[in-house]
Amino acid sequence: MFKAMDFYIQAFQTLQRSPSSVWPESVLGKAPYKPILLLAVMDLIEEGTITTNCIRLTPTLTETFERYWQCVVPDRSYNIGMPFYHMHNEGFWHLIPKEEKSKVGIQNPSTAQIRKKTDGARLDQELYELLQENQSRDRLRTALVRSHFTSSVQAELHGVSNTTLRIYEYSRWLIEQSQKGERGKKMATRQVQIREAGFRRAIVDLYNHQCAFCNLRIQTPDEHTAVQAAHIIPWSEKQDDDLRNGLALCGVCHWTFDEGLLTLGDDYRILFSDHLHAPTHTIGALKDAEGRIINTPNPSELKPRPDTIQWHREHVFWDV
Ligand SMILES: [Zn+2]
């Protein structure tokens, strides 16, 4: 066991990273992809999102990767497909080919290519088991952070890891509260980022990344999703993070709803303000939405609370 630990600590410390002048001093002038991907994977193992030795390129993995990325190289764009693919050269990361016995060869690894050709990746079983234990996971995380980043960003990277876990805990907590039939309490003491991201993650998952009004569901190759989490009664009014005060809406529907040109009836049908029918408007996909019952989440008990949609009709909707 100890031998395995030392082996993987060394493997993490000696990850191959290409040097280039585009990378700042904080990442030692080398591409930071691989250590960031491993940090993100470790966070998802710790929070219990990755529960088997099969790592998939999910929106949550990309989101977690991006939080680390923003922390160290916010000015540069990234492609998570790069480290997901090239990590296989490190020996402990194995791509799972879609077709058995075939080898995965990808010229320009994009997320789309990874998903087309693989069923994800698995770690050496010994490494996967080490990552299940808090103590060994922390040692590996520390080894990564110390070897690949300067001390100026190390504390911040540990902070990102805490944020990831707290976002997850908050999103779980919100779901539990809803199941108990309790309202989300005021969370003024929590950091804004955790509160917003936790609410967003819970709502977007609940509605399966689909707009409740117009059915739009689009994700970019790197798993960014077109829907946003809308508060029905704005947070500024009642600080109500109950998931039943939320809706997953695309950008257009979110804006139209917040502006009060759309609202919901007690029967969950979409109501149009007369202003939406103005002859100068072109409302595109929304045209067919009037009178339709919205998509409700799974489980359906988490659909919007009647008092929230009533409040929206009374306070936001352009009734005349
Ligand atoms: Zn929409």
C-alpha cells in the first residue's frame, strides 16, 4: 500500500506538461491542463459524484475544471478534451474505447471526439482506491498543487476545492429541504458564489438541462448548457432558494419571464402578456408556447410552488 502511494505521488509530481511562453509564472510556464483535470476528478470523487472507476466527461466535471482554470489562467480559453485524452500517456489513466479491443486514437481531442470514441476513462485500480480515502487523497492533492503551481496560487486552489464541495453540499441540502417540504432558509452568511452556483446546479439538473417554457435544450461540446436557473420570486425580494421557487429557463425565456411578459397560471399553463403580441415583435420559438403546460421537473413535487407563481402574476406580470 505504501509503495503504491509513493508511486502515485511521484507520478503526479512528474506529469508531462508542455512549456510555452503563453503560460504564466503561476503555472511554472507550462500547460496546466493535466493537474487541473486531476484536481477536478478528485473533488468529484470526494463529493461522491464519481462513484465508480469510470470517469466521464460530464457537465459537472467541466464546470469543476473551469473553476480551477479561472483561478489560475482566467485569460485563456481551454479545451478539457486535451488533458482527458493526453493523460493516457501518464500510465495511470486508461481511455475506455467504445468498441471493444480497438485503440483510441484521436488527432485533435475535443469533447465531442472523446464522447464519440470513448466511454470515458478509468484509473489504475490502486490509484482509484487510494483516492477513496481522505488522507491519501489529500496527500495526492497537495503533491499536485505543490509541484505544478507557485505558492502564490496554492492557497486559492485549495479554496476552489472547498468551494466545489460546498456548492455540492448546498445543492444537496436544497434538494433535501424540498423533499422535507421545508422552504430554503435565508442563506445570507453563505458566500454568494456558493449560493448561486448551488441553486443553479440543483435547478438545471432537476429540469434535465431543458427550458421549462420553450423546450430548448442545447449543450456546447464542452458541456456548457443553454439553460439558466431563474428565481420566480427574485432572490432580492424574499431570499427564497426553495427549489420550488425556481425554473430552468433559456436566456430568452428567462428575460421574458423576468420582464413580466410571460407568467404562469395556477394550472402551470404559460400566460402571455398582451404586450407580447405587439405587431413589431418577432417571438420565434415562443410563438407556440402560449397556453401550453410547462415542463415540470422530475420529481414533479418540486414543480413551482403556487404562491410563487401567484406572486409573479401580481408583482411582475404586465397584466394590462
Ligand atoms: Zn426557453
